[in-house]
Amino acid sequence: MQLLKVECLGKELRLEASMAGWQALYWDNQLVSQINASADAGETFVHRFTLEARTAAGELKEIVCCLTLELNWQPFGLNYRLEADELLITEGASDEKDIEAQEVVHRVKQPTKISIIGLGSLALKLFKSAKVIKVLFAAGSLAAYSWLFSIEFAIALILCLVFHEYGHIRAMKRFGLATKGIYLIPFVGGLALSDDRINTRWQDVYISIMGPLFGLLLSLVFMGIYWLTEIELFAGLAAFNALLNLFNMLPVLPLDGGHVLKSIAFSVNSLFGLIICILGAIAGVALSYHFGLALLGFLLAIGSIEILFEWKRRHYSDLLPLDRYGQVVSSLWYFSTVGGLSWVIWFLGQGENSALALPLKILGS
């Protein structure tokens, strides 16, 4: 990942590093220094390299440069000092906020995991530049939900999906990311797209979880309206909206829950942390089966195992990992959102109305 970009002798000096154990320094996109560098906290690293630059008289001169770094990965902190022929050029410090705000131009492409669930997302990205696709997908979603339910319920459900994706859009704008808009996908849900790339795991967690959080808040509002008016349409919207958002929280990529739990697991850098993640996954599966949510428990188990198998490659990611505080906050945020959505479905499914009990039966299948 890119940790530093400063000017050196009139050209860009860029530092790339990985928790896997290396640092590479580029001057004008040419590699000038590379060292092995562990992810241990509080270490000092020194890059010494020689550059050729023209003097005021137009002559080439070799200049000995030295970049000294004090790097801490979790929580992230970087102090740097750049010298040329023992003269100070620049010095400073950066933290996670600086990494979030930076624009990464030379990002190394990581191998993309291909899954059946991700094929829809991949196909959609091929057409994201065509605005007419938005209209076609929206019309398809309206027709699909009208066929399953009614035109009134379909319109309301699409508004729920849009509200969910609006949560993602608001989160993207929170970090200053440019957005491409919202796409509705029949029988699947929606997708909020951005042209910009994120730089930290916290950005991934925040953007991913804000959609289901908006969905949970909307379901609670619908429940409140139902209690006040006793109009069952709002109870149905609350239940089905909660079901859609709950499926989005499953730990399967590219769903929102997959991004959240992967960011948490890939930020864990100790055996103790890994054990906590495993115990948390087991507890989630056990609670799902305890409350009769067999399908939810099964999908949680499959997704958690998938993420744990990928955990060994966490240091090769180009996203800055969460610190210990971020891991705890993200975990609590995830499980409280899943718990809230599950409670809405369970509570509304206790009555005699078969339509309201359908989401609960789906989770219990």
C-alpha cells in the first residue's frame, strides 16, 4: 500500500509497503530502494539511495539521499525525514486520516476472487457507464416484485432498497469519494458505485455497514407506523426490508457483511485475535440455530469459514488494517445490526399473519 508521497529534487518520491515484510521506494516511478521490513511496532527504517540531478549549470551530479522512517502499523503512525547530501528536504508525520484522504494512483492490482455471487456485480460494472441500465434494472425490479407481491408493495420495497443504497452513498461522501449512483438488481437488491478507491479497512467497514444500518432504522420506523395505525402493509415492509438487509449482512463477498467481517479478520495480527474471531463466528452460528434460524446459521458458517481460509493472505492487502479499537467497534457494530434485523423478523413473525411470518420461515428453512 502507498504510505508516503513527497517531492524530491523536483520529482515524486513514493513509498510502498506491506505488512508481509517489505518496503519499496520509487523516484519518478523508478525503484531506487527496497528493504525487508517487518510489521513489528515502533521500528525505525532507513532507505539510502543515490540520484542523478542537474545543477544550475546543467551538469549531472550524483546526490546521496536518505529517508528515515519510524513506522507503526496498528495503530498506524508514520514519522519521516528526507535528506539530500545531509541537507534536510522535508520531514513530517502522517496517521490513518492522511492515508484515508490520499489519492493512490499507482495501486498494485490484487488477484480478484471469483464467486457465483460476485458474477452479478462484475457484469453490472461492465455496464455502469450506461445510464439507461439504471432505468432497465429499476423497471425489472419493479416488475419482479409486483409479480411476487403487489404493485403497491413493490414500489414501497424498491424505496426501501434505494434507502439502503443511500446509506452507502452517504458513507462514501463522508470520505470524499465520488459516487456513480444507485443500481437496482431484480431479486437481488441494489448496488451503490463509486469511481474512487478506498485506502483503509475502516473505510470499507463504514461504507459497507451503513447500508444495512439505514435499512434497520427504516424497518424500525415502519414498525412504529404499524403500531400507531395497525396498517399491515407497514408491518410487511418492516419484515421484508429487514430480511433483505439481513441477507446483505451475511459474511459472503461481495455482500456488505462479507466486506465487514473480512476487514475485521484481515486486521487481526495475533493468534489470540484469530481465536476471538473464530469464537465469535461459532457464537453467531449457535445463536442462529438456537432461535430456529437454520438458514441464517448455515450461511454464517459457510461465509465465516471462507473468510478464515483467506486470513493467511491478509498482509498482502493494499488497505490499511484496523487497529484494536477499530476491530472491537466494527465487531460490535456488525453483531448489533445483525441482531436488530433478526429481532425485527422474529418479532413480526410471532403473530398469526402468514405473510408476516414468511421471512422467519425463510430463515428457519
